[in-house]
Amino acid sequence: MRIVSLLPSATEIVYTLGLEEQLAGVTFECDEPARARLDKTVVVGGLDTAGLTPGQVDALVRERVASGASLYVLDEDALHALSPDLVIGQDLCDVCALPAQEITSTLARRSAGARLLTLDPHRLDDVLRCIESVGAAAGVDDRAMALTSALRARLDRVGALVRGREQPRVAMLEWIDPPFAPGHWVPDLVTAAGGRSVLGSAGDRSMQIDWATVGSSAPDAIVVAPCGYRVADAAAQARSVLHHLPAGVPVWALDADGLVVRPGPRLVDGVEALAGVLHPDVVPVPASSAAVRLR
């Protein structure tokens, strides 16, 4: 079976399931593992946002969406040349990855024999089911079930450690300019880590808010995890908005791409890291490669 992954989280799932040899194509954002973009054919390109501030990125994306321009470019010739049997895409967010509608029309024209599997998780448990869906589609059901069983066991271990303890109020930020409250599975991560998410709603879309809303949420901890950024950049962004945040409240920056926003196996690492932030007396504090405290 020849597999093409059109979103970074699916690429992570494919590698974690031991399907590296079957993976033929990826996107320009597929950097976990780092060798994915080097060893595989890149079939999706996108906007170059290097050097842009979060505000500039937001303005660029809004401008492209308003004009009807695509945020991603699918190389149809490259995709067709790979002769894929299975193409993995999504229809959850047009800003996050190539939308499924474009993939469907391309496959109908150029690669009609390929199967399209769309992964559209809204909650944490949906993400685990997506892993099982990939395993079933690729014919490795047993591997996928073993993986999700192990991931659920890790979630259960965290749950047992934080059960019955006071739940800190957590204000998670998915973007800083403008500020965005988290949606989809992110509030679930906070809950699983023994906290109470006070911004955004599990299963809903992330939404733009203002700094007054962050303050009025009366958080016990603030976690900055901007979509598309790793921990060093997240920390730099968190420092730039400290003056907007309630005084005296601990502020952490989290590796968003590695632990929070990509719906793959490493979300469980994110739960463990958050639990260490919120309950350091019973769960190990995360390494600086995962989370950094700003104050």
C-alpha cells in the first residue's frame, strides 16, 4: 500500500504505526519526524510565514481567506505520480491544512483509484479513534489498537494521580495577536491534566477574544501555546504579552506543535506536561524542551 499524508498529524500517526516504508508523500509542514520532509515527496506547499509576527500572520491569513485564495497548494502532478492507494486528509479547518473538498476533486480527476480517509477529530477521544481509523485503512488494526490502548493507559495514570485534587483554573491561549481561546480537543487536555479550562469550549472551534476576557476568567495559571510554534517561539510570544496578563498569575509557554494543536499520539505527552505544570508535587515538571515558565 502506498500512503500519502496531507496533514502533519497523520504523518506522525503513520510513522508511529510503523508504516514509514508505505508512506510516499507528505506536506511541507510534516516535520515530525524531521526526516519525513527529506525522505518523502512533498506534495503540498503553503504560505511562507518565516519572519512574520503573529499579527502579520493573522492579517495575511485573513486577507487570503477573504479574497478566496488558497492557503495551500497541492502539486497534482506529484500526487498522481506517486499512484497512492490511501490519501489521508482533513475537513476540520481550512486554515490548518488542505481542505478535503480540494483533495476529493483532485483524486476524481487524476487518481481515481485512491481512497481518501478524512480525519476530523473534535475531542481528545476522537483523536484516538482517528489513530484506529488509520490503522484499519492501512491494514494494521492490531498495531493501532495496541497504540491507543497504551495511550489510554497513560491518560488513566495521569487521571489517577490528579483525581480528587483541586482543579486549577487554566487560561490557555492558542494565539496572541489577536488572542484566541482554544477549542476542539485542547480544553480536554486541560481537563485530563487535572485542570479546569476557563477559556474556550471542548469540541467547539477556537475563537478570538480580548485581553479583558483573559483577565475576567480569573485564571490560576495561564498557558501560551500558539498554533504552529514550538516552545522557544511560544516563550518569546508569551513574554511579549505579559503586560496584558493578570498580575501574579503563573505563565507558562508550551510546545504547541509538539504537544497541543496537532491531533496525534503526542497529545498524551501534552496531557502529561500540563499535569506537571498544574500538579508538580505529584506529576514530574516537564522538561524545558516542552514547557517554560515565564513567571
